[in-house]
Amino acid sequence: MVFKEVEKLKNQLNNSMDLAVKEMTCGNKNINIIYIKSMINEDLFVNGILNPIVDYGSKQSKISSRKNFTIDTLLNEVLKAIDIKKVEKSQALKELASNKVLLFLSGENEILSIDIVKYPIRLPAEPPTSAVIKGPREGFVEDIKTNITLIRKRFTSEKITIKEIKIGKYSQTKIAICYLKEIANKNIVKQLETKLSQINIDGIIDSYYLISFLQNKPSSIFKQVGSSEKPDVISAKMLEGRIAILVDNTPIVLTVPFIYIEDLQNSNDYYSLSNYAAYVRVIRLLGLFFAVLVPGTYISLRLYHYNIVPINFLITIANATVPIPLTPFLEIVFILVLFEILYEVSLRLPRYLGLATSVVGALILGDTGVKAGLISPPGVMVIAISIIAVYTIPDQVDQINLLRAVFIILGSALGIFGVIAGVIFVIAYLNSLENFGVAYLAPYSPRIVDDLKDGVLKRNILAMKKRPKSLQNKNKVRMKYDKNN
């Protein structure tokens, strides 16, 4: 028969279609097992729970002096599941909602909660946005246990600290805080734990839900929390004193504290020659300036400062733009919107169709627009350079796109002086940012000489004997190396 407590659980879960109840008898006692069919490992359920109970019952029926059958007998002698515990009946709904298998035994005040959850898990693969030529090709997946495993295998167990909390009224999403106790600043760890414990929200679907809660200035367009999909990158950041925040159901792992220079760095930099890495970082920095400033500067030169443009270049621009009916500002905005529409279309169409659509659309619309006299070749070239340059720093795409729009407005309204004033304001604003007590523009503002070895210009790993001072880590020494020995 079905117990009253089990019937109550079924009603509390609205008699969901994937909710199942198994009735059994063992040792002259009735057993009810309630579980969610879609969330369990069926092999473990049969071989770890059902078969052991049936086998134990058949053995006891052949013995003249039957042993007193209790919940402890099931726990210690019968069941073969690994993750099993006794809980009070008052905790039954919470355990069942967490996808546990619950086992009720007649005459007992406690129940058994058995964890044999099985989720569909994607195998670790190289993240699409973090491809490397050399180095590890593993990437995080949507399962937090797998992600913790990918980090744990890079450290000895006693060196790493992992704390779990759950956030979300309805989702109860698992959040894991990972750090190296001997390196991470304990004050920063406490600040992070305090911020996470104060979050009161219906549910956490992705790690990005947490970012606003962790930033000192949530309304700022500049990211103040690091992120990555690669275990080797997260492990390297932990070795520098950062704290990793893993969220169940997402492959994006967050890190704090965050400084701006992190997004100029790439895992490829550490798997190639240091001189080449420095060269590439300079290119990325130039790409950042091109992406943000080129359209606004182009408009300001055409509207206000054409007299400082070299004469040959000015003639070329004049010949190309004379028949254009739009003002320089409207022309650039029109081209930019056109490219953004093509980008959004390419994201949402099926992969191969989206690629074809974006390429063909850009060629046809760009060429047709130029021939029709609506847009000019220099305008198309300026926007194309800006959009391509964005992806030298893919983690800053959102911020760069917004800044580009702001500088286009400044260039059209105030000319080159507006662009220069905008640059000064942005740098001053970035200089005012800090998160978890760490300066956003470190190691350049404030200037920390030792940390410059892994700044825009990267030195050889042998020169980086100390961890970044800007992160306020506890253990400053990274290595002890004497090139003379």
C-alpha cells in the first residue's frame, strides 16, 4: 500500500507525470520508494536499490530466526548506493525536489535519501571562443561536478578549498567557491562569501546572474568580474590569488578580483614565446583603440578638421563622398546599424546558413549601397575596421560596442576635442573603479613595477618570480629560481 506521507508528497509535487512510486515488502515490512523517473540513473536504481532489497528479503524468508528489520538495516547491510543518508520526514519534500530517491519503511520515523541523479552531460571540449594553437583543449561543461573535477586534477587535494552554497528560491542552484587557501586573501574570500549569502533571488540560471551582485558599480558598462570557459585559465588565475566561482548548469566560471589587463591576455600567450606574446598584446591594444575611436575620429575629421587631413587622402574622401545624400554622422550610423543587423541575423540563423547569410549580405548590401550612392567606400572601410578590431579582445565586445557609439556621437557633436575629452573621461573613470579592494587599472594605475612583467609587454616566466602584488594575495613568492645555478 502507498503510505500517507507518500501520497502527500505526490500532491505537493502536483502529481507530476515523471513522479513514480514503487511498493515493496521486505522482512514483513512495507517499503515505499518515491522518485522522479527523468532524473535518476536507472541502472543504479535497479542494481543498487531494488535488487539488493529483493535479495535480502528472499534470504530472510529462508531463515527461521528473522532479524529485526529497520531503517538502519537498509542503510548498513542492504543498499549498495554510495550517496545515502538518513533524514527526518519533515525534510522529505526538500530532498525529493533535489532529485533524490526517498525510501520509506513502515513503522520508522526517519527515511532514507539516496542520490543517484543522472543528468545529460556534455563532454569537455574546446570552447568556441577560446581556441588555442598550443596548450590544453579542455573546456568547462554545464555540470558543476565535472567542472570541479577539471580544476581538482590540476592541484593536489589538500591545497585547494571548495565551499558550496545554494542560491535561488526556486532553482536552489549549486554555487562552488574555489581557491587556494595558502595564496588567496582571506579578507577577499570573506567579502565574496558575504555578497553571495546576501543574494535573494528566485533563481540562478547562469553565472552571469551573479555578476551584478559581485560588482561595486552594477550599473557600470565595464565588467568588474573575470570569466573563462577553460580550466587551465581558471587554475592559472587561482595560482595568482584569485577566487573562482563555479555555477551549476553553465560552462562560464567567474573569477574575482578582476583587473582590466586580464582581457588583453590570452592563454595562447603562455604557450608561446614571450616576445611574440608581447607583440600580440600590443596588437590587441591597438585593436581596442581602432574599434572604439576610428569611427568617431573619422566623422570629426570630415565635419570639423578636414584641413589637417593629408591632401591626397582628403581628395580621395571628397571624391567618394560628394554624391552621398547623407551627412557623415547619418552615413556612419546607417552602415553601423546595417552591420549590426547582419551580425544578429548570423547569430540566430542555423550555423551554416547564418555564415552564408552574413558573408553574402555584407558583400551584396555593401557593394550595392556604394553603387547606389547611399554610402561611401571610406565609410564602409571605417566601420569594417572597427567591427573587425573588436574581436581582438572578444571578452570586451559588449563594452567596446557601447563605447564606439558614444564616441561617434562625441565626434559628430564636438569634433576631435570631443573624442579627446571622451578618452580622458573614460580613463579617469576606469581609474576610479575598484573591486574587492583591487585597482581596476593595476599594474599601471597605481604603478606596480613587478606586475608589469605580465602587463602589455610580457616577460619570460623565469622573470616572474612573484605573484601579482595588485591582487593582494597572501603568498607573494611564485618560484625560487637563480639563473646562475
